[in-house]
Amino acid sequence: MLDRLSPQAPDALLALIRLHAADPRADKIDLGVGVYRTEDGATPVFAAIKAAEQALVDSQESKSYLGPEGDMGFVAALMPYIFGAGDPTMGGRIQGMQTPGGTGAVRLALGLAQKAGVKRVHMGVPSWPNHAQILADLGMELAPFDHAQADGTANLDAVLAAINGAASDEAVLLHACCHNPTGIDYTAEQWSAIAEAFAASGTFPIIDAAYQGLGHGMEEDAAGMRALLAKVPEAFVAYSCDKNFGQYRDRVGAFYVMAAEAGALDTAFSNANALARAAWSMPPDHGGAAVRIILRDDQMTAQWLAELDTMRARMRQVRDALAAAGSAGRVDLTPLGHQNGLFSMLPITKEEVATLREEHGIYMAASGRINIAGLTPGNLPKFIAALAAVAG
């Protein structure tokens, strides 16, 4: 039977990790792996998470199953941060469930959309590679449009065309903030136009919110998504805590449904629970429980937000330094200053990426995507000089 399988291409990011680990050069730079790093190159556990985990150790009395919906206290505690403090359920129209990371949330969103009759999903490209992989695995069609313009800003005309041109069995997938891999977000004015287009067209929105708090702040990063949700009757939101709580390996996410009427949520989640049960049975509890503990404690919440502020400020400093450098060879670095989050893309070729790796010990994805947090005051001059030499 196994001889019927076709070999799959190895994951390019995992291969990059292995190459970087095997490189003996002391001044090598890792811009590939999508995790936050301090100026010392560490990816530390949040102090707020450590405190919450200790509280969990002290108080948890059982590790029995919670069910496919997971820790609903965690799901509810996140909602004011995602949907706003006033009425985060929008009159009982929003309900959620826990998932294994943002990936599980995206998988559930697309799977439920498929069960509801969606066959084709419009998505700006380039995008997070797993979006396309999940769609392909589900047998859903991907309809790409250009997300980015040459000047490093969002292509509003393209997304509006996708929204306005979508058929009744199609949806549009958008990033809420800190776009992966480009770092190019929609402005407040663009979000307003996008919201109006969804409202007028009736097209169904799916929002991937994986980086809230890493752009301009928790409230600022949710503003565009909230403006859209205020204009439409129905939407799906896939959420991740892996980045903004630093819980990469604990796989902490949530999936939310906004329905036109509260009565439709029971049917939606009977289907979502069935999909989750078949895919992973129950989500991992530990990370979600830690987030719940933090968000129910004012002191821990303040500590977490302060740590998130530090992360965001460090990445903003790197972006400002890159923008201030102007150009490196033919590469204009100034757009990186007004982009957001962990990632941006350099307009360089695969061959130039390989040269940076082989001759300068600088590791990045073949697409030119870089992890901003891999740059520090110590290695920025080397990076800019190497880029100028290779892309001259």
C-alpha cells in the first residue's frame, strides 16, 4: 500500500533551520524562523506566562477531557481584546471554541466554510504558505489576487475587486494585521472601503488574526477587523495566541463565528465541534488555561501587556533603523518602516538569497521574507552591507 504514496517536497523552512544550525560561523544571522527574538537572540517565555503556569500548577485539580470546544473560559476571556470591551459577543451573535494554534483555527474556519457551501476562497498573495496548503488539502479552490504593490503598500483595488466579484459560493480571506509575509497592512481608510464592499456585495469574510498587538497595539491592531465586523452579518475569525503570548509550542488558538442571529450559532458549532472531533478530538489545554489565568487577573494582564509593548517597540526600532538606512544596493528599505509585525519581504531573487546565505551567513526564506526580530543593533550593519553587496 505504501508504494502508492508520492514523495512530498521537504518543508523549506525546516531545511533552512537545519542549514543554519550546521553553519559554524559565529556571526551568522537567522532571519527565517518566525519567532520573536530579543537583542540577545533569545525567544524567552513571558514572565506573565510563567506566573500563570505556576498558578495553574498550584490550582489545577484534574487533566480530564474538556471536550472539542476546549477551555471556554479562555475563549471568553479573549473576546474583549478581539471584538471590543463594550459587547464582545455583539448581542450574543459571536461564539467561539479553542483550537490547536492559529493553524487549527484556520483549518476549522475553512472546513466549516466548505460545509456551508463555499468552494472557492479569494486570498491576497503572497500569503502564509499554510493557507494554500490547507485549501488544497480540503479540495477548495484558491483564487489569488495581488496583496502588495511595488511601493510596499497594500493593493486596495485588487482586494475590492475580489470582494465585489466573488460569487455566492465564494469567500475572501484577509489578514487582520501584521500581514505574513509582507508586513503590509490596510490603512484605516482602506479597511473602511473594504468593510463597505463586503456589506454591499454580501461576500463572506474569513479573517486570520495571528499577530494582534505586534503592530501598533492591541486596540489599534483590531480596529480594521472590528470596522469590517460592524458592517457584515456573518464572518469567521481565526485567532492565534502563539505570537502575542509567546506560546509557539503550546499551540494556543481560537475560532469564532459571528452569525446574523444568535440562534444560528448552535447549528454552526454543532458542525464545528464535529470537524474538531474528527481532526484533533480535543485541543491542548495548558496554554489556553495560562492565557485565561492572565486575562482574569489585572496584575498579570498588565504584566503581559507591558511585555508585549517591549516586543513591539523592539521591532519598531529595527524597522526605523532599516528605513533610515535608505537603500541597500537596489533594494529600497524605506517601506519597511511603515510596515508592521514580524515580517517583511525583500525584492531579491532566489539566487541572491542563496548568495547571502552561502557568502555572508544570512539565512532567510527563498521568497525574500525576513523576520525583523532576527535583526539587532549588533548585526544590522552587517546585514545592510551584505544586502548592498549582493543586490547592488
